[in-house]
Amino acid sequence: MNRSLLPVAIGLLSFFASSSAWSEPSTGHPTSPTPTAAGDSRFDVADRLAITNLFGAMIRGLDEQELDLLVSTVTPDFWAEYRIPGSPVLKVTGRDAFRAMMAQRFEILKKSGIQRRHIITPPYFLEQTPETARVSIHFLNCTSTQKKNWHPFVSAQAHFQVIKREGVWQFSSQIENTDIPLDLPITELLPGLKPTEK
């Protein structure tokens, strides 16, 4: 081979070799339960899409007051903690209790003419395995009365544990932290809940 073409040949071989590596599909999950780099692509795409869609279903259920849709996103043993500045930590345990609480909340909001909109960030996956995931989101909660004067009133961060049973992902727990106190009494937004025992 002409010596002047040797660098070109080596460059082409390196390019095709690296291109082949780029095009190989990712088939596995992270091998470690510890967080991976934010841009790591070694995850199951279908599972991640399902979990992302699960967040969409939860938010639609909250904002459109679709109780059955909202409740379908959580497991029978689901629990949630609500940590609001100036208030004790409140907790709901079990899907039935969650349904009862949300049904009361929706009824209270309907009577008052208050509507909510949750604007959320894309889910940030702290961990994903074939059967579990730990995910966090940030959200901005907006409110209006009689569909007038929409405005944001509180931002928050929530941390979720998600599990897959029989091919379906659902939330198994949620810990929600708001940045400031809420605009309505706790008894209206989280009706029936009592402070957690220390």
C-alpha cells in the first residue's frame, strides 16, 4: 500500500469500528443498583417509556379529577408522605385510603370552583432495574377559581418508588416536599390524614 494512504486507511477502519459500536442496540439494564450517569443509555426503553407515561396518567388524573385513572397508577400497598413547611408530616397508607382522600379533595375543589394544573419536569431516573425504579420530578402547581386568573402558587419536589408487577408499572410510594406552605387548609387538600407517628 502507498505509505501516504496508510493514515487514511487506519482512519477509515477506526471510523467504521466506532460506528459499529454506536449502532449496537442496548439490551440490558444498569448492572448496579447505584445511580448511573445522567446520559447513560443502558436502560430498557419500553420500561422507561411506560414509567414516563405513568407520570402523565397521574398528573391527568389529578388535574382533570379523574379518580379511577389516578388510583390506577398506584399499587394496593401504596403510601405517600406529604412534607409541607409549617405543618406536621402527613401520610396516607394503602390504595383504598388514597382513593378516599382524593375523592374528598376533588369534591371540596369542585364545590369551591378551584382547579389545579401541575406543570412537571421530565422524570429523573435515579435508578432503574427490570422490576423497580426510583424517580424524582419537580413540579409547579398552578391554580384558578372558576377558570379565571390562572397563577402558580407553589413549587415542589417528589420522589417516587415504582415497581413492575405482571408487566405493569405502578407507583408504590411517594414523598412530596413543597417549598412553601399551601394556599388552602391542609384539611381541604389532604382530608382525613393525620400526622405521622414519631
